[in-house]
Amino acid sequence: MLQVKTANDKTWQVTIQKDAVHLNGTPFNWDISPIGPNTFHILKDNKSYTAELVEADYQAKTFILKINGVVQTVSVKDQFDLLLDKMGMANTNAQKINDVKAPMPGLILEIKVQPGQEVKKGDPIMILEAMKMENILKSPGDGVVKEVKVAVRQNVEKNQVLILF
């Protein structure tokens, strides 16, 4: 079973069997034919539709579809995602960050964030010089800077906490 949800919070339960598709428990009768890469022709209740898969994020299980020129974003959850939701473990893939530690001993050359600043995963947060090389330290996840524990021109040791989130 799959749960399909649109961006405007419409939800459907989809069951796919060997020769049939059921939508919210009732048979879904349609005819679908590929007409190009990522493009399909669909007949449903004597109406014709052209559907195109515009973008697919298989890890996040979100898809952007264009149906007769109208763009729709849908998210899909399989039986395992639904079970994790039921158990309260839905965000196991979300990486929670508490701090950033120095990956090696070095000298802080530049601090690119300040307390209260929101950062996204991959944003540069600090430049650390080690062995005559400048290393750009990036945020390992999304968060808000709580405290910067070091200062510019300060020497740091490996695993020393640099920033708290």
C-alpha cells in the first residue's frame, strides 16, 4: 500500500495488485501508455490526460508531475514509512546537529556565522587553517547558531567544540 499526498494536503491510499490498482479501496480503471521519456497518455472515465514526470526525488519520495499543463507536487509513503510514522519515528533521516567540532588542530582565520543566524546544510560557517592550508568548515545540517565558542586568530585542538546549535 502507498499513501499519496498532494501539496494541498489531499491524501489517497493506493493499493497496487498484480492486475489492478485500488484508490481508497475502490478499483481505479485507467489506460496508460508511454508517449515519450517521462511522458504518458492516460485515459480515465472517457477523458484524456497527458502526464509528465518533471522531477523525481526518490530519496525524499517526492515527485513533480505536470498533468494537462498543471503542475502538481506529490509525496509518497510506502508501508514502511507509514509504520515509522505510526511508531513516532518518522524523522529518522533528519540529521539533528548540536555542535561543530574542529576536525584537526589549527588556527581560526574567519567566522562566517553569528548567534541567532539560521544555516542550511553545506553553508560555510568557518575557515580553519591547518598545516598551511585553509579549510572551509561547512554546516553538517540545518539549524540556528546558538553560540560561537571560539574567536578569530584562536588556536584550536582536534574535537574542540567550535559552534553550538
